[in-house]
Amino acid sequence: MTATRDLGPLIPRNRDAHPPAYDPDYKTSVFRSPHLPLISMESTPSEETGPRFGHARLGPLDNNLILNWTKGAAPAVGERILMHGRVLDENARPVPDTLIEIWQANAGGRYRHIKDTYFAPLDPNFGGCGRTITDENGCYEFLTIRPGAYPWPNRGNEWRPMHVHVSVFGHSFGQRLITQMYFEGDPLIARCPIANTVKDRGQLDRLVAPLDLGRARPMDFLAYKFDIVLRGRRQTMFENKLEGM
Ligand SMILES: [Fe+2]
């Protein structure tokens, strides 16, 4: 007989905390937001039980964006940082074996993407993508460079704050959560229409990683701490799920 796992106290979801899909200040949301009532669709077994990504598929430089594009031959240009944290559930228990993927602009604010035509040059030594899997304590880390702010077409002179895109996979492809990490002290956060679709200041603050000098390495890199909480009162805001998983 299997022992029942103690799931801890039930923490009700705050269904009002997530930003609305339609926000006129974020121009793209006007066209992307649904115009018809939402319908609920049952997930299929393949979505809930799909193949898992395992440790065996990770390369040694997969979580080192400073070196992974050149396979260690030459480092990327920019402010060297360690991005680290834990994946936690609603009762602050660590979530191990979780695939985390990140993508970001380079130090000048340019993505390595065919549709990014910003003036800032590409860094030949920086690809902008990385991945890792949380350990038994739910911990993860990436060595990377701090991405630059970049302009985007919205209402005129609009700039995205420095940010890293983050994807978290559960046990299948049907369990994917996506969010963005911002950096403590960036004055562009308060001016960004995308960041400010999150109307609750406390929720937005949870997307801002504080400087963590305790994990910085002298004469090498600064560190920023970003914990990802899957649900509950301290849940991280996710772009693709209204309430998390
Ligand atoms: Fe971005």
C-alpha cells in the first residue's frame, strides 16, 4: 500500500492577481487577446504523460551562456552574472528535476533572431539560450551576461527593461510555464507597459530579482536570485497560465 504524500495546507489561488489579457497600453494585447468567451478543453493523455527531458541530455555548458555559443572557445561580451534560485511549490517545498530554459538579448539589447533588426550588433560569441534541470533541492543556476534594454514599437519611445525569459517544464509538454525575470533597480520596469500589465505591485516585485552579493564571485561575476513559485500566495506570475499549475 502506497503512503499518502502530505500536501500541506491548501492555499487558495488569487484569481484576481493575473493581468488581464486585454490592456490598451500594451498595443499588441489589443489584437492578441480573445474576443470570445473562453472554453475549457480536456487535456489528452499525451499532454499529461509525455516524454520527460532527462539529465542525460544536458551538455556541460548548457547553463553557461557566456561560453555555450562557442562551445567554450571564447566568452560573450557583457556584465557577467550568475542567475540562480529555486523552484518551489505553494508550501515552499523544493521541486526537483524541473527543466528550466532561458533566452535573452545580448549585452547591447539584441536578440539572435531573424526578426530582430535593432541597431545594436550581434555578439559573435553569444547565442542567448540556455537550459538546466533543478537538483534535489529545487536549485538551478545559469552563468550569463546581463541583457541590455531594447526599444520596441508600441506607443513611440518605448524600451523593455533588462530581462531574461524563463520557461519551466513539469512532467510533460502540457505543463509548461513561461515568465520573465527583471533586475533590481532598473528604472525601466516602472515605465514598461508589458511589465505593468501586472497591476498588483507585489506580484510584479516577485518578477524582479534582487542583487545577491552573497553568491557573487569576487573579480568574476555578480549574482541575482530568482525563485520560481509554481502556485499559491507567493506564486510567480506566468504569461501563459492564468493561475499556474
Ligand atoms: Fe524579450
